[in-house]
Amino acid sequence: MSLTGFPRSARTGRLAGALVLAGGLLFAPPLAAQRAAVEARNGMVTSAQELASQVGVQILKQGGNAVDAGIATGLALAVVYPQAGNIGGGGFMVIHTAAGKDTVIDYRERAPKRATRDMYLGPDGKVIQGEGSSVLGWKAGGVPGTVAGFYLAYQEYGSGKLKWADLVKPAQELAAKGFTVTQGLVAALEDDKANLSLYPETKRIFLNDGKGFEVGQTWVQQDLGATLKRIQEDPRDFYEGRTAQLIAEAMASHGGSLALEDLKAYRATEREPLRTKYRGYDIVTMPPPSSGGIVISQILKMIEPYDVGAMGPGSAAKFHLFAEAQKRAYRDRAEYMGDTDFVQVQIAKLLDPGYLKGRMSNFDPYKATAANLTKPGLGPFVFVAGQESHETTQFSVVDKAGNAVSNTYTINDWFGSRVTIPGCGFLLNNEMDDFTAKVGVPNLYGLLQSEANAIVPGKRPLSSMSPTIVSKDGKVLLVTGSPGGSTIINTVLEIITNVIDHKMPVMQAVEYPRFHNQWMPDVIFHERYGMSPDTIAKLQEMGYQVKEGTPWGSPYQGDGETVGIDWEKGLLLGASDPRNADGRAIGY
């Protein structure tokens, strides 16, 4: 299919009779893109920060492949996009090789060995707030995996033409020599000034000793430059060398949970991706410990019997169908999903076509299902041991040989735990908040989770990160993913269905207003201007509560940095999400 055409359509806010089953006679013409994607023939990188995208393209031009470029892009983001880019966090990388292999590098953070099931509960049994919580301070961080994950990807799937040091060098120089501060970065730092000021080292580095930064100012990060220099010479330095020692010493002196033994024991893991089909397209995405792949696959299969394209992208009929499928899938997420190294997640049953058909058997085309009446489809969670012992960022890369990388990584909240490791210059994640601190109490993103995601030493917290690659007849068409906490899943879902069902050009598919339902709270959230008043009125008549924003108050949902491929024209199409002013797609 072509991803470059500019056809047109009107949005509708009314429910025109019953939902249209796939194969029906009604068709909605696709939408016109507001702007065109960036076009290139040799390589494309799209990320949350222009300088990082430039670094990725530089590596491609030097002979590196998409994996090499992805690693260099990710390390550069750790310098120029500190609110989410990181070496103090972790994530997932989905790789498609030109030879046709699909694989996943899982470098998700792990709980420290000192972690305990109830470590974030006070004497009164309530979840601790503020310093010492799962969100803020020295006890909030899991064992970082980014450096280990990138090095594993380099060893197994790099081009072999460039050395590891070549991939780290651009980021190291951006830190040591400095880069020009953008308006977006100044705004992010100012917005979180109160939290960043709580920790002296963080205040010194990220708030310029309290003076703040100005747009156009050159920001030199000497400590981070030195850390990257050590990593450039030996990636295991982060886990066993001087950097590891500095992390462990800082943790010990501030009552943190992380210890040197946790760092030494950390290893990234290669996994089989999760695969599903939707209307003849192959979807390759994340297995657990991400919930994203399962939930996306469930929703796609639940909506597949209906002609989504005929409903129109902005109709009440579509919002209703998607919200009902989202509600059921997120309910299963809350009940069953966790790290498969520690609990048995019944993936095959959750993705069984008969099971998913049954999940929608009580779907009423004219009425919302109350969230408190939406039960998990396989009954209550029963613990069975596994068979084996907000802020996030996405980048997508495709090279001229056809290798593709979709990478989502995170320090969880905006600027993570707000703790900076002295002498290292980077922020530590607050990923422990992605565990279940207490059953029945929502996390930072409003998600309720079960004992399946309880804290256990060495365990990976459940994630919503959903880096995804879409193919047709063996050819990659779409490389996508997003940050956005609990909205990640629906952002990726909607980009995919915008392209497949609504035939949108890739840029329009990324730009189009988003909506979100996550079971609890029992609300359809939508972006500003994303729903017309008559659409909202119709949904309210059907029993929905409709709100603008997200469960945690952000006006926007996600940052879908995406690359499309038009095989007919031989073009790579970079679609950087306009929700992020600093993001750029760059190709050559």
C-alpha cells in the first residue's frame, strides 16, 4: 500500500446505525495530511531531538546499519534530551534485519536485591508519597539496563563496520563540548524545577546551580562526558568499573536500594517478539515484561470483525468500538501481566481468537459497558511461577539495506527519580513505580495492577512500552512506537489503524488526534480538538464519561516517532510527531 497519497475525508460525530461489519459497502475516504513526511532513499532516523537524529544519520553515512544508528541516537538522547533519553534507565528494542529476522532486545530495569514486596508502604499500610517513594528519590530506581542493552544489540546485530567507540563518540562529544539548549528543553526543566531542586547534584547540573538555562545557551556536561568516555572504552564500566562504584557509593550514602552486586549481575536479554496479524498485515511487537504487545494484539483482534474504515476516523462509532476493546484488554492487563521470568502469563490463551471473540460477546453497539462490570476474561489471577527462573522516548531507524529498529526506552517519569549520581552526570530512573506498590492503588499513570506485578528482587516491572514493526508480504511498511505511560499502547494502536484502516499517509497517521481508555478510571480521554461537541454528546448518551487530556493531566498523548516505507516509490518516509517541538525526522 502507498503511504504517501493525500486523499480526503470528512469527520463525523454521529453514530450511523449499528457498527459496520468488515466487508460492508460503506467506505470513508482517507484524510489529507497537513504536512508531508520527510523523504529519503538511503536512510531515515526520527527521534525526539534533532541533534540525536543527526547523530543517527551520521552513523548511517559512515557505513553503520540501523542498529548502529539506533544505539548512537539513543546515547545522544541521553545528553540532549535528559527528561527521557538516558543511560540511567532501560527499555526495549525491536529489530528487523534485512535477511528477514525479527528479534527483541529486552534491557528493562530490574528490582534491586534489597527490594521487598512492601517497600513503599508506610507503617499505616498506605503507599508512601514524596521522598522515599516509588516516584521520588534514592529508593525509586531499578537497575539500569540501557548500556547493557545497547551493547548486546551492537554485538549481535551491529554492522561490524564500526567499533563500539564510534557509536558512543558523538554523544560523548555533545556532553564534553556542549550543545545548544532548545526552547523545549528550557520549558521542560523549568516545568519540573521544584522536583529537580530537591537534590543538590541535580540542581547543580540540570538547573545550572539554580540560575536555569536560556534558549541558545551552550550546555556542557563534564561529568556525563567523562562517564560516556569510560563507557566508550568499556561498556561494562557502567556495571563493574568506576561508574558502577560511583553509583553504589552514592546509593549507600543516601539510603538507596541499588548496590554494586545489582549492577554486576545485570544482563540484557534477547527474546522472541510477539507476532499477530491484522487484516493481512504482520505486526511484530513486544512480549512481556511489556504488556504493550499483548494488549495491542488483543485490541486489534477484537476490532478486526468491524469495518473501522467505514466508520470514519473521528466518529462516535469508532470511539465506542475502540474504547470497549481497550477496556477489556486493559482489564486483562491489570489482572494477569508481569515479568514472565517470575510469573506465568498465559499469552496463548489471552491471544486465542475464540477467547477474544468471547471477550466482545457482550459488546453493545449502542451502550458503554461500565468499567466495574468489566471482568478479567480468564478469572481471577492465580500465581504460577514462570518457566524461567511519563517519561519515555521513542526513536525509529531504517537503513538502505532494509534493516529496521524501533526502540522505546525510559526513566519512567519526567526526569526519572530526579536523583543525579554525583560524578556521573546522569539521572536515575524511578522505574520501581511500574511495580504494584499496593493492589488497588493506582501508579503514577493511573494504572491498577495485580500481584502478578508485585515487587520481587531481580524482577522486571511491567511496562506499556510497545516498539512495533508492521510488514506486508515480507516487506516492512511501518516502524513505530511512543512514550506516554499508559497511553503508549493506544498511541501505537491508533497509528497502525490510521494507516491500515483509514489509509492515512504516515505523517497524517502520526498527527491525527488521539484518544485513550484504560479500564480504570472509567473515562475516555481525548486530546484537545480531538472530538467534536456532537461526538462527545453522543458518547455521553451511550454512557461514557469523556475528558480532555490523560489520566495524569497531560494535554497530549504520546510522541509517535515513526518511519514509513513506500516500496512503490523507493522512499523512506520520516514522520516526527509535532507534539514534540524538538523532535525531527532526518534522512539522506
